[in-house]
Amino acid sequence: RSFLDSVDLFGQLLFPDKSFEQHDEDVSLLKQTKKLLGDLNDEVVAYSKYLEWNEYPEEQLQLKSFITADWGEFRRWAEEVDLNGKLYSLADAMTNAQNEGSLRE
């Protein structure tokens, strides 16, 4: 979340060597990742609280099933869209911009 907030605020500074728009697809993919993992986190938190409180046994089973399915779907999606490759691409773009001294100008 912090990275995406920084991109929203300082995108031109993070990618000064190229137009920021060239990275729109990758940033959009990160926003989708944040949404998917945020939803999964909500399920995990609810499940862990229900376990901690020893309440809602039916919901525990349902959430456990949802978590397993959603995690599997996320992993398949991440592979399909080459999430790791996109992350490395963004990191390389920012590293190259810093190495070229663009941020110091």
C-alpha cells in the first residue's frame, strides 16, 4: 500500500527517465494485487478471530474454504499476469532512473 501511495504522489520522480504512462499497466496490476490480497487478508483476519474466540464454527469452515480457494486463485492469477516479472520491471525502472542521476537533477 505504501508503495502505491508513493507512486500516486511521486510517480514522475520514481520514473523520471521515461514517461510515467509507460508503467501504467504495471502500476494498475499492483493495484489489483493490493485489492485481491486485501480481500484475502480480511478473510484470514476473520477466520483467526473466530478461532481465537472459539465462535462461529460454521463460518470458520466456510472461511477456511474461501481462503484456500482465494489463495489458489491469486497464485494462478499472479502467474498468468507475470506478477513477479512486473515487479522486477518496476524495480529495474526505478533503479535505472536512480543510477542515471535523474532524481538529482
